[in-house]
Amino acid sequence: MPLELIITPGDIAGVGPEVMLKAYGEIREDELFEDARIIFSGPRAFWQGLAEKLDLPVPEYYLTSREIEEAFPEEYELGELSSDCGRFAMVCLSHAVKYCLEKPLRALVTAPLNKEGIRRAGYGNAGHTDFLAAATNSSDTAMAFYTEELKVVLVTHHIPLSQVNSALTTEGILSKIVQADKMARRLGVAEPKVAVAGLNPHAGENGILGKEELDVIAPAVEDANIIGIKAYGPLPSDTLFYFAKEKRYDIVVAMYHDQGLIPIKLLGFEKGVNVTLGLPFVRTSPDHGTAYNIAEDFEADHRSALAAIKLAYRLAKE
């Protein structure tokens, strides 16, 4: 049975379909993917038409349905936010999730969507990560990011900075340390070294600059070591990312969104991959948004999409 990689279009007014087709054009020439089947979620006519317009290889396999066909917007403008594009993105995503749940050896690669677009379509404020967790009844998910130089798992993600302090718990941090250890092992590290960031400057400096490190984060690190994980911290975040890049650590657990994402995008903006951990199947995505401002140009950089497909294949084969 071949491994099946399901590609969703995301918001079709953005660059998602373009970068996915460009990535597909490279992958179909790669011998590594001879045992994989790449399936595009959405109407065949849409994908074929865009591929021909861009002079790219036309995909062979499609996941579509009457609901998907009917949800395709009658009219839309590249670079323009719309509820119709938001609804279509979510219908394609919903069908892709159901397909991935039916059998093993299926992985999901999602093109970027726009949260305001899906909110206007009636899907609330949930992005990919929250939607996937709810759709698969997964209670212990984590948002992770991958580059060749750095791997990061977030404890909290899309919440205001003012709420991070109250959202941190020892149990929650321990859960993310466990997820980070599992991810590193799936990437081939036999005994991962997990660096755990502090919340405050200088990791609280023994309580002088904040008590979270002593009261919440350090106990999680201790618990992780008790169950056999090599966890280190809490460590000052202004230096630990440098040491992680230098391979002193294999993966980092960051306390909040920008703490983890700034170094990821600094080191791998063009090739970063978003990974959802804790789902019944592998899910990856390019680490960028819809890029409405350049959608009409058809000159988007597809390296992040290519990296997302390659990582999905790698993780799903483990």
C-alpha cells in the first residue's frame, strides 16, 4: 500500500495552491517519492487549470466530492479576503481529515488559510491546529516547528501575551516536553536532549525576575527526567536558541508563540514547517500565511511547501 499525502488548497485567494503545485512539480521527479501517492483535495478542474496556467505538471490524483464541488466559489479575486474562500478551504480540509482517519499510511499537508476568512464563513476563530484537534477528538496536541537548524514545540500558541502566565501549568509543560521528545525520536535522534525555555528574562534569575521558573517550569523538567526524558532547564531563552542551533540540544520547548517563532523564522523563513503533534496522523504545513499581497504575481517561494511535503513523508514513514 503506498503512502498517501493529502494536499489541501487552503485559501485559494492566496499563494497556497501555487506553492503546492510548484512543490509537486519538484517532488514528482524525486525517486524518494516513488512509493507515495500525492492527492490534491479540491475540484480536479481547479487544480488542472492552475497547473496549466503556471506551466506546471498536472496532478494525477484528487480527493473531491459533491460538497467540495458545490463549495467552490463562483467568483473570487486573488489577494482578496472572502468568506466564500474561507468556507471552501474548510470544506476541503474537513474531507481531507475524514480521509486520513479512514486508513493508516495517510498524511496531511495543508496550504495556508486565513483565520478571518474562516471566521466570516462561520467556523469561529479556530485555525488549523484547533480545528484538527477538535475534528479528531485529540486532547493532547502541540504546535511544533521544524527547520534543519532548529526544532521547536510551543507550550502556548495563539493567545495574548498577557494571558501566557496564567496559561502555564506544570502538567501542560510536561506534556509538551513529552511531545518534543517523541518528535525528535521520529526524526532519528536516539536519545533527544530537550531544552526547556524560561518565561522571564534570564529564566527568572532564581526568582528575582519572576517565580514561574521555580514554581511551574522547573517541576515539569524534573518530572520529565524522572520518566526518562533528558530535559534541561528552565534555560534563558536569549542564549538557548543559539546553543540549540549549535546542536547542544536537539529540540526546544518554548513557553509562548513569539519566543519560539522568532528564532525559527530567523533561521529558516523560506523553509520552515509547521507540524501538529498529537493527531492520529501526520500533519504539516508551510510556515507562512496566505500572502495576499503577492498572490496575483504567481512568484511565491515554494521552498516551505516543499519542505512540508518532504517532512510529512519522513514522519509518516517512521
